[in-house]
Amino acid sequence: MTPFRPIIGITMGDPLGIGPEILIKTLNDPRVYSICRPLVLGDAGILDKALVFSSVSMDINCPETPDQGLYEHQTLDVLNLSDLNPDILGLTTPTAETGRAMENYIIKGVDLAVKNQIAALVTCPITKTGLKLAGSQFHGHTELIAEQTHTKEFAMMLAGKSLRVVLVTIHMPISQVPGALSSDAVLRTIRLTRDSLKTRFGIPEPRIGVAGLNPHAGEDSMFGEEEKNIISPAVGSALKEGIDVKGPLPPDTIFYHAVQGAFDAAICMYHDQGLIPFKLVHFKDGVNTTLGLPIIRTSVDHGTAYDIAWKGKADPSSLMEAVKMAVVQAGNQLSGN
């Protein structure tokens, strides 16, 4: 065991998805307990079914508070927050009940993190449809957590060993991206990235690359003027603040250079600009982490995968990496990096 073993809260996610299975597979690995004390926020009955389904022998302990957990290998510590009927596991679409449950796991996890009862929050996948059926006003984890923590400036980072990408805009039609971009938004994202690389990733002098929006980064405005009017001014302001940043760079080459080690992170203008190259490199082991929050939050970088849920096919690699990253970020925050 390492001296520093933070309590890491892990939400179960959508009960009908692969969350319960990847949780069991991850927490059946004794290496997890050597680096942290994992506390599951979910449904003990569903997890019991997942144990039987996965042929894994673990005792379930249901503490009332995080400090009451046992945190020993082969014991699953579960903060039991719902009492779902296990018969729902045959369903292939979310329900209002499962939507409410998955939202409650997140809300409780954020509350514990804000109160410093857990050192970080790791989230298993949820469905936006389930949240909608439950009457939630939020489209996903990021928006919900930002609202609960009163965070106005935040950004999504996808991180792996070879590549980190940060998004200026997230979930919107590509036709709306140019109108959603502004120099202020790009500059805020550069600042968030610099600050997070320092404090959460322990990189003293982060090097940041910024992608252009258009082919060839606009080619002197031949293919668009967003680089000239929006992105370049933001990069110029960041340079004046002493940030080590370059851009706008051609989108078809920036990721190659980032993977080769030229940048600690690449800032992207829209969702697929960043996620296509990222998932090409880190399809199984990528981690989603939210920058700008007062709490540490990491997540798997995949969805609920209803097509393979409860079939024994789910790969826990991304969840394992998300737990490891949460521990690293918690350690860096504690040491004041």
C-alpha cells in the first residue's frame, strides 16, 4: 500500500449500461486498493447481480458515510442510493426510474467531493435520454456538475498517455460552431488548460497548441476568417500573459506534433476535431476530465454501450485509467502543484 490512499468516489452510472460490469472488473483488481480507497455510489442490489453475472466473489459493504468504508480487496464498499428492481436489467432502453437513480449518484458524489469527504469523483457512463426521461434539465455530467458547484468557466479534456485535447465548444451541431466561437472563449480555454496542467497534472510550464477551425488554419483567410478574427487574437493575449502557446495551427498536423511531444495539450474548436484523433490513439484507455471545477472529476471516455451491456464483453480499461488519473490529480492537488 502507498502512504497516500485517497477515498475516490465512483458513480455506478446507468444501471442498464456497462457501468456495473466495468466497476466489478476494475474493483476486482487488487492494484486499485494499493493506490486508493474506492467508494461506489450506486445500487447494491444491481451490483450484487453484476457480481453473480461476472462470476466474481466479493462481499458488499454498505457504509452510511465514506469514513465507514472497509476499503479492502474483495470487499465492495457501496453507498447505497437506490433500490432498483433487478428485473429491469432485461431492458434495452432507459426509464425515468433509472434516469433519476443515475442523476442522484452524481449529485451525491459532487456533494461529498465539495465537502472533502472524498478526494475525487470518477463517473461511469450515463445516457442523456435517461436524464431527460427523469425530468432533468441537464444534458450530461459536465453541465450538471458545473451547475451544482456553481462553476461558470469549465472545459472538457480528453487525456491519455500520448495525447490531451481540450474543447472550446462541446455538444452542438457543427453548423453552429463558427457562431459559438469567440476570442474570449478561446482565451478562457487556454487559461483553464494552463492552470489545470499545472495544478492537476503537475506540469510546471505547460506547452499548449491551438488548432485552427478551417483547413490549413484558414490559409491567410482564403478558407475562412475565424483564425484571423477570433483564434489569433486569443493566442496573442495568452502570449502576453506569459503562457507558452502556439497557434492557430493546421488541424491536420497539430495532433501529430502533440503525440510526438511538442505540446502538453491541444485545444480544439469543436467536439469531433478533438475526439476523432484522440480516440484513434486512446480508444480503450482514454479519460474524460473536467477542467475548471473546484472538485476533481474524471470519467470514462465512452458511453453506456447498451449493445454489449450485461453480455460480459465490456472493457474496463478506461475506468481503470480514470481512477488512476483521479488519484494522480488528488496527489498533485494535495502537494500544491
